[in-house]
Amino acid sequence: MSVDLQTVKRVAHLARIAVSEEDAERMTGELNAILGFVEQLNEVDVSGVEPMTSVTPMEMKKRRDVVTDGSKATDIVANAPAADENFFLVPKVVE
């Protein structure tokens, strides 16, 4: 896959990034180099290689998957200008 100047400008527009003409030309080369490297990585045979989370074998620390209130409700509303029973109180807005 190759990226041209028009594609760089379109991606920049979609990402809402202002890119000058010379930056777009520079980015075209950079993106093509990155995509070339990814294509090289795709050629590597990784069959039989297990995914890993670390370079050294270790067991992941796990916590119980339970729903809690976090025990921090009072800390969270401590700096609120107005709170009632651990809820933020805000003025009613009617327009």
C-alpha cells in the first residue's frame, strides 16, 4: 500500500489537523516508510509463537471482577460547592 499526497491531505482533514503543503509532502514519505516497515513485519512467520505480555515469563496479577462503589464517594464530592448524600448538587437550568 502506498500513500500519496491527496491521501495525506484527506487523513489530515478527517483528523482536523492543519497540514501545510510542504508538511504534507514530508509526511507522505514518512507514512510510506512506516507502511513499508509494517509490510516487512507482515512477512515474518510467527506461526507457533505464543503471544506474550512480557519478555520474561510471569503470571499476570488479577483482581476479582466485582462491582463496587469504589469507596471514594465522600472523597470525590469533598471539594464540591454543594453535595447531598454523595451526589453533586447543581442549579436547575430551564431555558
